[in-house]
Amino acid sequence: MIKTIPANKVEVGMYVNLPTSWMSHSFMKNKFLITSRSQIDKIIQSSLKEVKIDTSLGKDLIEEVITDEPSPIVPETVQKVVPEGLREMIRDPNLSPEKKARAVLQYSQEMMKNLLESPTAENIGEVMTTISEIVDLIVTDDETNNYLLSITSHDFATYTHSVNVGILSISLAKALYGQSDSHDMHALGAGFFLHDLGKVRVNLSIINKPGKLNDQEWQEMRKHPDHGFDILTETDKLDKESRIIVLQHHERNDGSGYPLGIKGDDIHPYGRICSVADVYEALTSIRPYKPQMPPFDALRIMQKEMLHHFHRDVFERFVRLLAAAVKT
Ligand SMILES: [Fe+2]
Ligand SMILES: [Fe+2]
């Protein structure tokens, strides 16, 4: 249902349609899901007095009941790391797979952004609970899984990359392990989403450098798997499987990776899965120092020039997985 509501009543979780030309506001689109407080502030600061909301795609406005009771003093709420509405969206049986995939992607990005800004033990715990639900969705709902694979966004920020690699890797683990009980998919999912957590301990000027890193910067950057492993050990939040993923996602089959330079079977199968998804995501995303590469070209380069980096079976399964998702 489409409703018109005052601009100052917009909430996170609503799907808004701004009734004006897209040139007269600072958003890329007129219709989108509200995922953060800053989007609401921008709407209020624009000249719009009212906006339309689509209640079939997002939250409805709950009318306030006016009573004579004095309003209780509510302590100021701290922004939660997991956006309000994400779990509801995941569980909503009435959302179409396409809408569910889009909502999960946007909200997960918001969640990872919050986490990377404040990677406390409590926040890691909260995020892990939500990742478990995303894993269940991917494992049980093939249609939403396929949409998720085809709509991953191409921004190069670490939080977007983390979500994309998380979705790609969980999908690949599902394709490789099927319904086998011998793999803890929740622990794997947490490791995949958090594989680059250690970047929070690398200087931001290095993370965001628009160009090649010099030797010293590169040395700093190569510490992020160890940093990530340390954070997870210090906060005592993740299982062994997840920590292996964080530590080994840059190891390469021929021993040319880091931090340990281990090769072949010494690399854990979970680390191999994450490394394939990680390289593919980096090639297909937009980065300041390189053009974006279409999926087919990225897979071709991985096969022709980088095959010695990957475990062959894992790479071939990944190619089949993406080919199937594109066809559907
Ligand atoms: Fe990494
Ligand atoms: Fe990565």
C-alpha cells in the first residue's frame, strides 16, 4: 500500500518514494529502502514536507496514540549495530525473493559498516547472531540465494566487500558441502563475513589509498589476517573454523600468499573457499585504481592467469555456481 506521510516521520526500514525530481535531492534514486539515520536527516534537510512510503516493501508508519498520560522518560537509545528490521525482513514469508535479497544486502552492508566502526565483543556477538540467520536463508532458500549472487553491489568499501565475500563464500560452501552435517555453516558464515575484520587495525590512509601501495604500506596491509585473528581471539567470540578463515584467506595454493606462505593441502578448505570469493569480488568491484571488470572477464583472468593460486576443484565449483545463478 502507498501512503503519504510527513517527512519527519520517516523511520529506518521504510521504503520511500520521494515525490520530486531526483536532481533536487542528494540521493541516487527516488525510491529506496531507508537503512540509516543519516538518510532520514538528508530527507528532513531537503525541501520535502511529505514523502510516499510503500508498506509492501518496507515498514509501515505506526500512528501515535495520544493520551493524557505524561510520557515516560526514555533513555537515549544507542544505535544498534544490527539495523532494526533486518531480522524481520529475513523471516518475512510475504517478501518476494528479489525484494528479500535486496533488503538483506542493503541492511547487511549497514550492519558491517557499524561493526567496522565499533568492533567490540558485544557488537561482534550481535552481528554473528544475524549472520547465522543470513546463512540459514542462503542455505534453505535457493531463489533468494540466486538473487543475492546476481545483485551484489560494486562499491569498494571494506563493509560492502565483506558482505559480498560473505554471500559468495557461503553460497560456495553450500554448493560444495550440500546438506552435510559435518560443517558448521554458522561458524563458516561468521568467518566469511568477518574475514577482513583485521583491517580496522590498519591505518585508514593505507586502506583508502587510491593507487598502489609502497613496500612499507604493503607490509602493514599484509598484517590484517593476523590482526583479525587477534581480535577474534581477544574477544573470544568466534569458533576455530571462523578464525582459520580470517587467518588463511590470503594464502595461495602455490605458496605465494601471506601471512604464512603455506601451500596446497596445508591450507584449510575453508580458507580456500574464502580466497576464491575474495579475489573474484576484488576484481569485479570498482576500485579507485582500476576499472570494474564484468563477472565473465574476472573468471577468465582467474582461470588463465591465477589458477595456481586456487584449489582447482573449489575454483571450478565457483564458476559453475555463478553460471547457474546468472541463468536463473
Ligand atoms: Fe583480506
Ligand atoms: Fe577481503
